[in-house]
Amino acid sequence: MLPLDFTDSMRQQLGAEADDLFRSLQAEPSCSIRLNDKIDVLTFDCDTDEVPWHIDGYYLSERPQFTLDPLFHAGCYYVQEASSMFIEQALEQYVQPESVVLDLCAAPGGKSTLISQYLGEQGLLLANEVVRQRVFILSENIQKWGNGNTIVTHNAPSEFGEKCRNLFDCILVDAPCSGEGMFRKDMQAREEWSLKQVQLCAERQRSILMDVWDALKPGGVLIYSTCTFNRQENEQNVQWLCECLGADILPLDYDPSWGIQEGHGGIGYHFYPHLTRGEGFYVCCLRKHQEDFAPFRVKAPKKPTPAPLHPEYIQEMQKWLQHPERWAIRLTDRFATAYPAKYKELIDYLYTFLTCISCGFGLGEERGKGIAPQHSLSMLKDLKREAFHAVPLNHEQALSYLRTEALSLENVPLGMLLLTYEGVPLGFAKNVGNRQNNLYPNEWRIRHL
């Protein structure tokens, strides 16, 4: 059953159309994925349709058991709600690929991987999550996506306003909300919903926007989104932002056949599941008022500079990359991390003044008198595969590897092995002669089939 106060409020908002919405919220949710460019073909044994507002988005006629697909674990696609893929349209229309972007409320990583894909080699993404338990799954999904252009942070919104003033060309605030748009997927969202909860969410959203606002450059773009329907958390908050913080609403082009509805007063856009094929979603794109301002300046780090890497290690690790000139390398303890050389000065600053969970990608690890590759290198699109001996796995072997079980591979050479499935890297193993050590990260392993 839908909450009575919710149905009453939607009748006021949608009129007679509300009954169509209520029926849609009792139906089965759609299943959709977004392809990574690690692969260019679908491998699902079911009917598929294209998501009209994203070139790499697809609906699946049935929901597979994704856990059993090694390509899922290799980051070849992301299981993402179709409506939220519309963020791509806002990026294409108002954000340049060479931008510095903040995804403020990023976990579990669907929109972050989308932004990362859009920016490619030209831009830089900070994917932030304030909830400690959620930030590590965010980091895992970012690493599996394999672009290397992303820093994952764990900071409060106010810290960006204080330490990154006028830095970002674009900020996405996919705000925590009352979750009305997820009612048919999440029964807990129904149970926890109340008018008081809506009010509390709206207040928290305004606090988040106010805290992070100074981090956006004047003239920069803020994309505000929620997965809820009500005007209090959507149109009213956007109107408050325009009036109190200083911004103009930007129109977004879309095909009328997509079923998207303009918000009340022309403020933003609604995805209602009885009109669009997806869950409930709201998005509005805004431009911060232009004004004279002091550009962001990189400050001198307070922490000591990391110890330099042994030159032989650097030379070895550069052989693992297709384009080593793109990457700067730092050593933290015994772990070497690579990140975009184009943004080295900025990233060194951010690494010092923010709580960074992961930065770029793990490249190598000092072991004894040598250097060994880290797992995230195997996920990287810039990996030079011929630097390692590749060993193809069948489906059963791949799942065994992903469960971190003991390996039994025949006729493989000694040393580091790059294990693949259908031509896509899954990770590393090491053949030490009498056995092959499974090097898949224990914290990422498949726990239940």
C-alpha cells in the first residue's frame, strides 16, 4: 500500500493523472544497464531496447543474475536506473569534457562512472561520499570502470566550500531525498516515508546546497537531482537556490516522445514512471551568477612530500601502461598510485587537504626487492596487456577466481599472469611453480552465488 498522505499530495500535484502514477508504482520495475566502452556488444540472453537519452543505455526484458556474469565484475557495464542516465544530456549541453567536476553525493557510483566516461582523458572528477560505509563501494565501482580520471573522497559538503572555493566547473548534487521515485523498487522507502520526512529532507538538501555553493565557480553549472516527486524537495528548493544563492535555471533539450514532464513553473524536469520507462527522477540544471571572483589557487601542501620511488620501479611500471606520459606517480607507504599528470598540481593539493579514499588507480606495490602490479591496474583501460602473459578463463574458472578460490591452471609460465574472460581482464594471479596464487582483492570477492 502507498502511504495515504503521499497519494493525497500526488493528487494535488497531478490531478486525475495521479491514478496512472499509482498504478505504475505497483508494477514491476524496469531493468537497465549502461555499457562501458570496455566492450561494444551486449552479451545478455534476453530482449533489449535502447534507452533513448543515453547512447550506451539499454533496457533488459528480464533481470539476469548479474553476480554470475564475470563481465559485470570486470566493469564492462553498470546496472543503472534508466531515468538517472539523463544526466548525460545536461553534461553534453552545458559542461565541457575538459572540466573539473564534483559529484558530491556519489555512492554507489552510477552517475560518477557516467561522468567519468563523459570527461574521458580531458577532465577530472571528484566523486565524494559522506557516509563512511558507502564510500568504499563507490571506490570499487570507480576502479572497475577503469578510466583513472577520478579521485574518491570522504568529506562533508562544507569542506569543499571551505577548501575548494571557486574550483569546480560543474557540481552534481544528487541529493538524499524521501525516495518517492523508488517506491516500486524499495519497500523500505514506502515504510519510512512521511510528510515530516519530506520536510526534513528538503531542509537537509538546502543545507547541502548552501555548504557546497562556494566551491562552484561563478558561471559554473550545478546539476540538482533527486529520486522523488514532490515539489518541496524539487521545484521549491531550486527556486530557493536561485533567489538566495544566485543562479539561473538552464533549459534542457529533449525529445517529447521520451515522456519527460517539465516541472511546475518550468522549473526542472520530472520522470514519472507512468510516462517514462524508468523510476521516478527529478533534475534541474542551473548556472551560478557570474561575478568578479578570486580564481582557485593551489596552496602549498602541509604534509611532507611522499618518498620518491626507485627509478627502476618507475621504469618497470611505465612498461605496464599504453600511455605512461599521461600519468604522474606517487608512493604512499609501499603502494604506488598513478593519476592524471595534467592535473598533478591540483591533485597533490586535494590529496593533502581532503580525505582521499582512492586517487586515480593503484599501479604497483613494493614487495621484497621488486614491484608487483595492483589489482586496479588490471581494470584500467590504459593497461598495456602485452606487458603480462594473458591467460583466458572459462566461465567456471572465472567465477572461481572471483570467489578468491585456489587456482589450477595448466601450461602457464612462472610469474605474474593477467587473467581474462571473453577477452576482458579480470585481475592478476601469480604462478610460483607448485601453485597459482589468486590475487583478486578479498574485499571484492563474490560471497554468495
